[in-house]
Amino acid sequence: MTEKTDDAMAEVGAMQKIAAAVAPLDPEATARVIRWAADRYGVNLHGSGLRTKHQGREESGGAESGGTPAFGALAELHSAASPESDADKALVAGYRFQFVQGQADFASQAINAALKDLGHGVGNITSAFDTLRARKPALVMQLKKAGTTKQARKTYKLTAAGNKAVELMIGQS
């Protein structure tokens, strides 16, 4: 393995440990732990898109505290981002699941179902996520796969680069 691959694997391992550590916590406790870790290691979280479900978000899609747009529905976020490719549609929907709804990760099937409900279904969700994983830097990472076939149910998480890409699409950065 190359040094970059080793670094990426170490990063994924650290993320898995953090996810396991905060899994039993409620959203507010998770936020406190993440803020403590950021303070401890000198990481600036302001503007990074890290939010919990209960930090002043309005249900109707007005503005969140701090001037960040709130999106009450996937349709509002999709409209603001205007994704053109299937991969970008999947990325935007994943962003909503992870950063707006506060989920730690998301299933590709749930993303495609949500997009189909909007009338923007993706022909091959696995290919869309493979495209996002292949970009440099990767916009999503696969966390797990249930089954042995290529179309097995997979769970993903947006990377910091994926978060930034969607924020650029909606004009936040």
C-alpha cells in the first residue's frame, strides 16, 4: 500500500471508532463529544456542516441560526442544489440524510427510494455511489455491505469533501 492509502485507511478506522463510541448517545451528547474532540485537537468546526437534528433548525425551510439555509424537505435541498448527474443526485440526498437529518450514515436503497419519491430516481444507485467513491478526493465512503453480490445493500457516509461539494452546490461556501 502507498502512504496515501495507509493514511486513508487509518482515517477510516478512526471514523469507525468514533461512530461506535457515539452510537449509544443522544444527538445532544454526540454534539458535546464531537465539540470536545474538535477543541482538544484544534479543529475548527464552524462552517463544516456538522450539525445535530436539534440545533435550531426550522421545519419549514427558513434559515437556521448562523445564516445557514434549512431544508425542511429533500425537494427543497434538491431544488437549491440542482444536481445534474445521478451521482450528484445521490450526493445531495446523502447530504440531507447525514447533515440535515443528523444520521451517522445512510443506506443506498433509502437514498434511491427518497429520490424516486421526488421523481428523480437514479437508474443504478450502486454505480452512482461508485462514481462518488472514485472521485479524488472521494465524496463518499462505503462503511458496510450486506450480501455478496455487487448489488448488495450498502451503507455509506459522506466525506468532508462530499459535504463541501454539496455546500458549494447550494451556494453556502
